[in-house]
Amino acid sequence: MQITIDSKSGFCFGVINAIRISEDELGKNKIACLGDIVHNSREVERLKKRGLQIITHNDLSEWSGKKVLIRAHGEPPTTYQTAKQLDVEIIDATCPIVLKLQERIKKSYYEMNDLNGQVVIYGKEGHAEVVALMGQTKGTAVLVTGVKDIDKIDFSKPVRLYSQTTKDPVKYAEIGELILTRMQTVNGINADFKQFNTICGQMAGRAPLLTAFAKEHKVIIFVGGDKSSNAVALFSVCKAANGSSYFVSDAAQLQREWFDGIDDVGISGATSTPTWLMEEVGEAIKKMNKD
Ligand code: SF4
């Protein structure tokens, strides 16, 4: 059995950075992370064993005078205000790309206030990054989770459209075209619409590489956390390129029949999947085919 781990898969630099910051602090100080540091339960478990505590916003009051890490997805301004009031020391591991997006959205929020327009965000409802982005507009942005939501937009008014960093670029382009067409039916060529390319290059660049990798192997095992938007999006890329693609969170979910008569398996993962977990899955496949 030939098993190949996709060398282009695994943690993006935003997640590597957040984990590095947490590991630097662990051992020196008691530290908590606001929400799961990465959408991968096995990696979260590994860091918990090293002493990292995972807390919610409701727990912040118990961390007065102590350190709390903000993960790569970022937080809305209200979290920073609450931490200040409670004397919680923030260690900010917000990904620099997300931070830049937050700043751009905040700028558009003020611009749209002046022009009586709307900031529109394409993203997943309730996702931490999206909550933080919405917070830059004091919760006033129109959240579009898909084509079904675009009627929430007032097409007679200016629009500045942004995307969550891990969304599918093709779907984002479709949403933008649809909004512009609807605005032009109301305002003609005077439609004041701007769409910004805010999908992370680490994510957008992976789709074509993953398509090529998925086509090169007979079976693909995609390893990802079921809470990860990036994993869901990348798995759909895999499945489109190779029908024999399967999603697992860890080795326990592998099924022997996927490998019947197969001598070549490719293993890939999301930007939140640790390499050690893909290696563990590879070892389990080898063992399964020996037994
Ligand atoms: S996917 Fe991109 S934007 Fe999101 S944390 Fe990783 S590097 Fe940052």
C-alpha cells in the first residue's frame, strides 16, 4: 500500500502563529484561550494536556489579572473592552490577514454611514471570524450566508462586499455578480458597488493544488475537524476531483472497505489539521491493510 501525505496541506501560518504564541506562554504562565485555538479537537486536546485552558466569554471575569489568548479568528471590539474592564491581559494572536480585513471593514463601515450604504459580509453565521467582522460595524453589516440571503440587501443603496477569509472564491464571485446585477436593475450604471478580494491566499491557493493531488491518487482520505469551515470547503474540492474521497476527523473513523483492492491512498487535510494527525491516520491505514 502506497500512502502519500499531501505536502501542501496542514496548518496555515495564522494557526501556526497562534499555537506558537500559546506554546511560548505555556509553562511560564497560566493561560487560557477564548474558544478552541484551532478547529481540530485532537490538536486542542494536545495543548490542553500541556496546560492550555479553553474558556468562553462568560468565564472572562474569572481571569482578572491573568492572560487570555485571542485565537487566529480574532474577536470583536466588545471583547477587548470587556477584557480591559475586567483587567484581563490579552495576548493577541489574531491572524495578520484577519486583522487587516477587520480594519478594512471598519473603514467601509464609516464610509457607508456617510453614504447611507451597507457593508455586506459573505460568511458563515456564528463563525468566530464572522462575529469579529460583524463587530467592526457594531453589528450593522448585512450577513449573507449564500444566495438565499441576498434579498436582505437594499439594492437601491451603496454596497461594500467582503468575504470571510476561508470561503469558496467561486461562490463569492457568483454572489458579487448577483448583487451587482440586482443593483443595476434599480440604479443602472450608477450602482455604487465595490467587492473586495478578501479570501485568504493560503486558502484560495490550496484548491487548485488539492484538485491535482486528489486526481493523482485512487482514494483520498481528507482529515479535518467537523467544526472547520476550511475543512468542509476543501473536502468539497477533493470530492469534486475524486469521487473516492472520504472525510474523517481521526483514524477511528476509517472504514476498511474504502481500501478494498486499493494500493494507493493520498492523505490531505485542512489549514487546521496538524501534520502529526495525518501521519497517525496513514499509520492506521497501513495497519488496517496488514491485519
Ligand atoms: S486561513 Fe488565512 S486568514 Fe485564516 S488564519 Fe489561516 S492564514 Fe490567517
